[in-house]
Amino acid sequence: MRPTRREQDRTEAADAPPSFRDRFICLELRFSLGIEETTGRHYLAIPAANGVAEAEEFYEIDARTHERFAADPGSAAEFIRRCRNRELDALLILDPGPAGGA
């Protein structure tokens, strides 16, 4: 049985590399908000370094949280602190590997 077009689209989206599109950037708190275009998931991204390279870590958030953080960037401070302390790694969209950033 062949997959329906909808099932095929979902499978292709799952196999495609993520495409992160920032919609909001807060320089003061060093984070960005956006939507991962392949899946439509909302994220908060923070810079991270593991001693070898610098990158961004992308944490999945829901649409309501995305809107709240964009309207009031200071309300993201506690979430960001917890991300930097590795308390919210279960929300990472991409696995940082064993070295992880901070």
C-alpha cells in the first residue's frame, strides 16, 4: 500500500534537515525566537560553546510562550537561565552531543 500524500509529506519533513528562521532577536539577553520551517515548531535559541566551537542551541517552546517572550523579553530570563544550566535539555530540537554547550 502506498502512503498518502499527507503521510509522504510528513515523512519527508521528518527526514529534511531543520531550517531555523529567527523572527525576534533580543541582544540584551542574547536569545532569539523563531520557527523551524520544516516542522513548524517554535523555538528559543541561545548561543552555546563547548570549548571547541560556538553554535546555537534551539529549545522547543509552544506558540503561547513564543508570543509571551516576544512581547516581554525579560520574561524569558528564567527559561534562559535554566537552559544554560542544562535543566531543559529535553526540549532541545537538536542533540548537542556528549560535549554540549553552555
